[in-house]
Amino acid sequence: MASDPHALAPFIYFDGISCFGTNNGVIQFEMAANTLTPDEGGGVKIAISTTAHLRCSPAAAIDLRNSIDKALEMLQNTATTASTASMARN
């Protein structure tokens, strides 16, 4: 059993947003991930599964968007730094 109550929160992975909308002022996102399943011919087919139903207020959606923008900026800065470091070694 986890001693930290935050450790019980689910980890949600998604490959994309399958659809989104609003209902009575609530923002809605359906998150989906690709899964591989065997087909009858011995091959593999890709299926899309919903992984989460995200609902939030407009203020929370703005906060989420700002956080995503900041994380993407961090990723870009990390990639630029890694690229510069790589060029310096060559």
C-alpha cells in the first residue's frame, strides 16, 4: 500500500484527443490511445481505445493549456541544448 495518498492517482497515457466539446459550460475531452490487437490472419490491427474522459471548467482548461505550452517550451529548450551540446562534441 502506498504511503503517499498522491501515489494512488491514476497515470493517464494518450496518443491524442478523439473528440472534444462543451456541455453546460463544462469543457470535455475524450482521450484515446492506439492499441495493437492480433487479427484473424496472423497480423496485427490498430484499435483506438478511450483512456480517459477529461472534464473541467474554462478556467481549468486555460490553466491546462498554459501548462502544456510551458512544458512544450521546456522540451524545445532541452532539445536545443542537447543539439548544441551534440554539435560541440563533433
